[in-house]
Amino acid sequence: MESTVDFDFWGTTLQKYKGTAEHVEVPEGTEIIRGTYVFVGCPDLKSITFPSSVTEIRSALAYHVSPISDCRNLEKITLMGRHVKLGNRIFGMGGYSGPNRVLRHLPVIICAPNMLLRELKSEYKVGAVLGYAQLRRDKVDMPSEVEEQYMKYIRCQRKTIFDVAVRFPPLLEIMLEEQIILRSDFDEVWDLARRERNPEVTRMLQSYRGRFARLTTKERQARKAQATLEAEAKESGLYTAALAEKLWRFEELPDGGLRLLEYIGREKEIRTPQKISRQPVVEIGPRAFRNKRAVSIEIRKGIRILRSRAFEGCRALEEVILPQGLQMVEDDVFEGCRNLRAVVFPRGMKWLRHNSFKGCENLEKVVFPARVKHYGCFGEEHPDILDFTGCGKVTLCASAGSYIEAYAKHHNIPFEPI
């Protein structure tokens, strides 16, 4: 690989960066970062992005000096690879050396959206947790296994990272949102936050403290009654506007009825409303559930259209229930739903536009109705409208002699007539 103007290489090993930029992106194809002071003389360097091709960052064996240790203003590194071996103290003596150390300054943030936390040495884990918190705030998509390991670490090490959380709001936000800070912990966290004098952190904790306030008997009864009403509304599908606004963003359509734009609740099992303030809900909007953490989603009767990419990236989603009366399913509704097991399109559905099940690696069965028309992005009848890339377990079920049977045979996908 040829070196660019600001980089010196020996093969695929980066030996020296000669630029002066604040934000550096190492060229794709680089595999190893190794040497004595690879980034020396970069006082303004604030962030480095290492491409997915990088597999190792370590010191030169003869000198044991980190390639990044002289970057005193470095705030963040981004590791795009899934397996990156980091040597000891790659940030020099300022590196983090374990969860019980009290830091005067935050460790270097390590954003590693594709890398399992267990693959990092203990001295880098807090920095990686900060990176995870920032990625989550920025709504960056990460594999579910990666997220699970980070959340497990945050829960298990909660007391040891309080001092870091009050100085890094994205991490504190996670700990409050997931209720990781217990009532018995609050005074300790509050005292740490007071020393930092960060208005954003103070507001977050003041809002959270309200959960611990003692309620009068009348207030408890009112909350219980409200919870009962909310449970009844969710069961029946008949929502008031006030309740719907807690869980959904929605809009009124010109021809009547409502479209659900986005689910903003936190529940793992979701059921869409049938009516909101007596207005029927008739559409699910584009990307309405995108990257949500729901395990089950039931689309209630009355919905006629599922707009494009409605469930895209719902990695935890195992079950979707579609209603009778659904007329159209638009483009790529299920792409990236890696744990989805089955999809049953209802009888009477008329239009199926380009639909990708790409990345639905655990999908076992898709049932298609008879006489459904398969339309492409521009409305024409399309000969190859489905994409099951990566769906090694799937079986397609449809009427014998249908387009689906021909598609399955052409792509060597198991088929069952119904």
C-alpha cells in the first residue's frame, strides 16, 4: 500500500504521522500502528479514527514507548474494527489503570461500535464505556451483543464509575434512564456532582431525585388510578391524546386518520393504538420503530399501510404481528431485524413493494398471501422484488404456482405450498 502525504508506512504498518490536523483519519488498508511516537509532535491532535483494517496498536518492542503517548490533548479514538489488539498504556502514563482508580481527568474516549468489551484490557474499559455512551446518545447502530456487554459492565461497576459519570453527561444519562443509580446511591452521586458544578448534570439529577420523593396517600392513589387507565388504554387500543403523546409522535393525514411517526416509549412489548382521541390510526410512518429495542410489536387492526423501513435495525425484535386489513407494505420494512423469527403477511394484502429481509439471520418462515402484487420503487411489476441475503434458515410459504414459488426455486430457497 502506498503512503499518503502525511503518513509514512512500512508495508501495511503505520510508522509515522507527519501532519498537524486536529482530527486524523488513518487510511483504509492500514493494519498495524507500531513505533516510537508515531503521533509525536501533534500538540493539537484531538481525535484519531482507525479503519476496520487496523488489527493492532502497540509500542515498538525495542523501546516500549507508545505510539500515541505524546498526544496530550487527545480526547477520543475511534476503532472501526471488530478485533483490535491494544498494547499496554497506548496513551502513556495517563492511561486508565482499572475501575478503582480516581481520575483527575477523564480517560481518552474509545469509540468501538463493533468491538466486544471483553476484548479490551481493563485499563481501557472505562474509556470504552464513555465511547459507548457517546455512540448511544448519537444513535449509532451497534450489535446487540456489544450493547449487552457494555450495559452489564455499567451495572456491575456502577459505584466505581460514579465520579466519571458526573463529568460525562452521556454516561450519566444512561445510568439514570436505566435506573442504575439506586436510591441508596443518590446522596453519593449528588455530592460528586456538586463538586463539578455542571448545570446539565445538576438538572438531570434534580429531575431524577423526584422519583425518590415520598408521596402522600392521595398522590399514590392518583398514580395508581392513572396507571390503571393507561393499562386499560394499551389493552383496548383506545388512547387519549395525553397518553399517546407519552409514547408516540403522530400526525393527522389530509384524507383523515392518523399516521404514527415514531415510537418514543421504552417498552419491550409494543402494541399500536387503534384510535387516539377517537381518530383512527391508519398508517405506520417511515422508520417509526427504527433501531428500537422492542422484542415484540403488534400492529393493531385498522392500519392499512406500513411505510418504508418501519422496523429497520430492530435487532432484538423476535415477533411482529400484522393485522387483517393491511393493504400495502412499502420498501425494506424488515431489513436488519436479526432476531426476527417469522413474518406472516395477512390475507387480502394487495401490494408488496421492494422488500429486503437482508440481515434477518434467524428468520425461519415468511408467509405470503395469494394474489399479492409485487411492485418496485417506481410502481412497475418487478421480477425480483425480494432480498433474503444472509437468511440461511428461511422457508417461503405461498400458493403453488405463485411468483413466490418461482422466486424461491430461482434462488434455491426452501418453499412450502399453502
